[in-house]
Amino acid sequence: MEHVFTAPGTALPAALEASLTGGMQDFNVTGASCASCVRKIEAALRRVPGVEYAEMNFAQRIVSIDGHVPAKRLIQAIRDAGYDASAIDTGDADGLAEKERADQAHYRQMLRNTWCALGVGVPLMLYGLFGGDMGVHTDTQRLGWLLVGAVTLAVMAFPGRHFYVGAWKSIRNRAANMDTLIAIGTGTAWLYSMVVVLAPDAIPAAARHVYFEATTMILGLVTLGLALESRARGRSSRAIRRLVGLQPRTARVIRDGVESDIPIARVRAGDRLRVRPGERIPVDGVVDEGGGAVDESMLTGEPMPVHKSAGNTVSAGTVNQTGTLVFRATRVGRDTALARIIELVGRAQNAKPPIGRLADRVSAWFVPAVMIIAVVSALAWLNFGPAPVVALAMVSATTVLIIACPCALGLATPMSVMVGVGKAAEHGILIRNGEALQGAAKITTMVLDKTGTITVGKPVVTDVIPATGHDADEIIAWAAGLERGSEHPLASAIADCASDRGIAPAPVSDFNAIAGHGLEGRTDEGVVLLFGNHKLMRDRNVGIDDAMIERAESLAGEARTPMYLAVDGSLAGIIAVADPLREDSVAAINRLARQGIRVVMLTGDNERTAAAVAAAAGIGDFIAGILPEGKADHVADLQRQGEVVGMSGDGINDAPALARADVGFAIGSGTDVAIESADITLMRGSLHGLADAVAISRATMRNIRQNLVGAFIYNTAGIPIAAGVLYPFTGLLLSPVIAGAAMALSSVTVVSNAGRLRFYDPSEH
Ligand code: ADP
Ligand code: MG
């Protein structure tokens, strides 16, 4: 029997442990101004020997690298590619606070740069708009424009500096990015104007016109776009900061009978800690003394407080509402559930769904393509355009360069992923990676395990029916003795029943679990016991008389699970258990149906019981009597029929099916987030989490598509207009200033559209 979940308080499965802590390192990247940088940085890092994985999130400017390579080496690789980087700890409050401070300072700097550039650009533009002469005909005009040209150069050298530095670096690396486009665009406008001023004779009289306002306005507007984008980015990473903020900074330890407040970092596993009413629980642990209602909603999304008393586990970050708790720390520091959730969410926010990788590939090709288009367009104007040929050629090339900058394209995916994954975390849904996010949106069939998923998973004994010649206490003692050898939920039902009735389990040895059927064993006296379902009895040729079969069938019809006990090969009795539905299963299954998802129940239980449970839960399709290893095959069958299958299980022997499904959901119990084969973990033990996860991922993917389509249409539609294809028909030629404004606006639009997701309420879908 395989288990997906580790029991509360045990360590994480090795695979997950490795994926979380292995060689993962995060770096804050600076100087990456456009999406085309993403692929370059990733490629540079992947070339470093030992790096297994490198993925950059453009929205957060964070690159996550897997592989045992020293940080220095990685930073050097990023520097060699023309950027800068510093290591950060994304799961740490101080690390995040530092990044936030740096981002804030960067934002203010960009705003100052914006006002500086616009301070020069706006007056110039207004002068031109209100009929001022932008031409160069007299010596006075030459002198005046020379001064303006010098001021413009100062704007380029100071507020606009990073564009030129970035462009220079990228050219040295024989690559091109947004900086290249802006630098060439604005540089061309300035150079042209300076030639007009300094050597007017080189330019035909009709084309002696200056474009200093274009250079300064573009620099100002693009910087404004970057500033607004960076502020919105900060707002969107709130989810993770909220989680980090849940971590208390001190804890009250009891050592040698003395209580003292110590910094959280000094708490050790095994320490006894006191938490008073209203305080946050500092680390994970098990309650020793006292009790109270604990609000775990911040981790699980489950609004009802949970009562905790001696023996119960408590989690860091949850709030003790009433009563005083004394508990023993079991997991501290990076091992607490909270720390692991933060790490998982941070990692997922940085992850890229497949659609995002496509966008990165497109934008990497975009920039060189645009440069070629700009040159072609300039040549076309020079050869076929109306007078003043040189000026119009320059304007069209500049406008093409500016309008085609694929900035919004690069932001489209990561912005939405960041907001969507954060939103999911708020609802107690942990999405592991980009594939899971994109996959969940496409699910057409949701396969649900019966026991522990649709039902509570805590069956209780309802009926004990001895066969003639046996009595109830005797068969309970045998069954209870036998079930000590099993970890099945049914085993604890039998054990509880025996202890409630004060019956001592019979001593049993030689256990043998028969997966999906039941189990066998031998008593001290050498009596052979066999306990399990009807199939098991048939396989072992245990005769069951008609009266007993009838009793069993009628129990099954009431959604109870009958189990048969055979003693030395003949039937001794039937024990039936009932496992109640989770109280909100019906409502949640209805929601899935309304989302257009076909719900299929899988169970190893018998047909009759399965039918009764399915009917009670409102599920039309069910497959009963399947062996544990058969679940994965049924998932594969559905996939062959063309369904995109989501599978959710409580974990007991569902691991292969969870792994096989397109998206595997693990339904956690409370804050015990231990996951191995699951793509998505629902921390709240409710099927509503499935409907929420589907709704959120659909909304996120829809948001990404809106962003991508918008950005792509804008970029591609803007190019021909900027190149002047409309000119022969309407006389329309965009000014470079408009292109700069449009470009800034497109980034801001994408960022705000992603921001809308923050107000999305999955429960309405
Ligand atoms: P599921 O996980 O869908 O509940 P399983 O494959 O674990 O189903 O088990 C299928 C059936 O086998 C159970 O419904 C029960 O009748 C029988 N069975 C399995 N394990 C045990 C056990 N330990 N004791 C009694 N019956 C068992
Ligand atoms: Mg099961």
C-alpha cells in the first residue's frame, strides 16, 4: 500500500524535500528592462555547468536556479550577460523587506527621471503644437536649438542613462532588447536634429526640422511606464508578503520552568512554548497542556476555528483565539508548514506556464525583426516617399522602433501568474507550477476517490451481524485483532468500535494485507481469520448463505460498506461501516458540474455501496470495485477518450493515479502540507477547493490570453501604422511621441488587467 501523505508531524517526502531545498537559489536581477532579456539571462545561466534549471520571472525580476553551483559563479554569468544580480531569500521576511525597499527606491528614482525628461519634453511639444517653428532657418534659431539640443543631451545622459547603458551592453553581447530599440530610436531623433542645427546644408531645406521633443518625451513616457509597472508589481506580490507577515518574530519559551521571550530563530525543536489568547503560534508543534480555538484560516482558507487540545498539532502563523496553549515545538525555521507554503507559493509565482514560454520565444525574435522593419521602412520612405524625404524616413524608423518594443508581451504572463497563484494561496490552494496552473484550467473530467475525498474518510461501524453460532463481541474481537495489521481507514473504524464496546482485540499474528480486498491473519489458537469484501470471500471459496447476502445488500443500498469475517473458511459475520459525506461535497460537486466538468467517482468499494454514495453526492458516473493499481488505468482510459483529467484523492493508494492524471490534487488535512504526487494541494479538506482551483486557474489563463492578445495585436498592428502604410491613403504618420505614449500605456494596461484578478471571487463560479 502506498501513501501520499506523511502522517502529521513527520518529515516531508524525500522528493518534495529535494525539490524545495535542493540546489534552489533565487537572485534579484537588475538591469533587465524588457522581456527579450529573459531568454538571454536564462540561456546564459543554463550554459553554466551544473545548472539544471533556470527560470526568470520578468514581473518580479527574480531568477530561480537549480543546481549545485556557487552563487558567485551564477552572479558572474548574469553579469557577463550584461545585467546585475544579487542573491535573495524569497522565503524570508527580511529578504523580502529588503527587496521591497530596493524596489521602492528604484520607483522613486524612476519617477524623478520621468519628471526631468517630461519637464523638457512637454514645453517643447506644446511649443510645436501651438504653432512654434520647429524648423531651422535663421542663425538665431540655430543658436536657440543648439541650446535645446544640449539640454536634451543632458536628459539622455542622466535621466535616460540606463537605456543607453543597457543598449551598449546588449550590443556588446551581440543581442538586442528594449533598451536597444529606445536608445536607437531616441538617439536617431537627436542625431538628426543636431545635424540640422550644426550642418543645415547637409539636409534639404524642407527637412530642416528638429525632433528634440520626440527624444525627451519618449524617454519620459517610457520611464513613466516602467515606474507605474514597478509599482503595480509591488502591489501584486502582496499574497506572499501576507504569508511572510504571519510569522511571529518572537516566541515565549519555557526552559527550566522559566518563561522568556526569545527571537524566533533561537527556538529549537523540543522547546516548550506558551501561547496566550490572541497570539500567533510561532512554530509547528504538538499541544501539551491547555487548549483553545485556533484560527487556521490564513493557511487553510477554512473560516471556522479549530479546537485544539493536548495531542493536537498546531501550525506556525495560525492564531490562538481563546485559552492558553502550552506546546512542544516539532518543526522550526524553514521546516514549518508556513515556511514550506511560502516557499511553494513563491516558487509557483515565479513559474511560467507553457504559454508564457511561448511568449518569451516570440519576443526574443521580435526585437531583431523590428530593427530590420525599421530599416526597410526608412529605405522605402527615402526611395518612394514625399518630401521632406529624409525627415519622414527618420520619423517612421524611429516610430517603428519605439512602438514595437515588446514590453507588454513579456509582462503579460508573469503578471497574471503572480496574481493568480497568490489568489489561490489565499483560498488555501497551493499550485505547484505553471503546468499545473495551465492544466487545471483545461480539465474536462474530474475523477474523485470516494473514501476520504467525497466522504470524510473516517468510517464508523454501524452494524454488526453475527452468523449463527457466533456472537457480536467475538467477531469484533477477531476483526479488531486483525485490523491492527492494517493502516486502512476501515481499520481504525473497527478499532474504535472495539474500544467503545470495551472489547479487547484478539491476539493475531501472520498478517497479510490483500490490497483492495481486505486482510488475513492467524490467532494464537491457530484459527485462520479472513476479513474483507465479497470478492475476497468468493476468491477464497467462503460460502455465504442467501439470508446474509440479502442483509449485506440492503446495507450497501443504504451507502454502508459491508465486510465479511470468515473463520477457518466459513462465514462468522458481517460488520458494516458508514463513511459520511463531507458536508459540502454535494454543493461542491454541483459547482464542478456547472463549470462544465464531468465528475467521475472511483472506488474500491462494492457496486451497491458506490451507487448509493454516488447518488447521495449527486454524481452520475462511478466506477466501483477497482483495485488500487487499477485507478491509474481508469484515469488513462479517460485520457484516451480525449478527456483532460483532474484526479483528486486523499492519498491512500491513489499515488499512481494522481501522478497519471493531467492534474493531481491532494486534499490535505488542515495545515499538514505534505505532498508528493500532487500538482495542486488543497489545504482545506473540502471539494470546494477543486472548484475554486479550476475557477481561479481559468480566470488566470483567460487573463493571460487577454494580455497576450492585447499586447501582440498592439505590437504588430502598431508597426505598419508606424511605418506609414496608412500615409498614402489618409496622410497619417504617427509621431514618435505618440508611439512612446502608446508603448508606456500598453505595459500599464497589461499590468492593470492582471491586477483585476485580485478582486476575483472563485466562489461565485
Ligand atoms: P477505497 O480506497 O476506494 O475505499 P480500497 O481499494 O482501499 O478502496 O478497498 C476496497 C475494499 O476492500 C474496501 O471497500 C473494503 O471492503 C476492502 N478492504 C480493503 N482493506 C480492508 C481492510 N483493511 N479491512 C477490511 N476491508 C478492507
Ligand atoms: Mg482510498
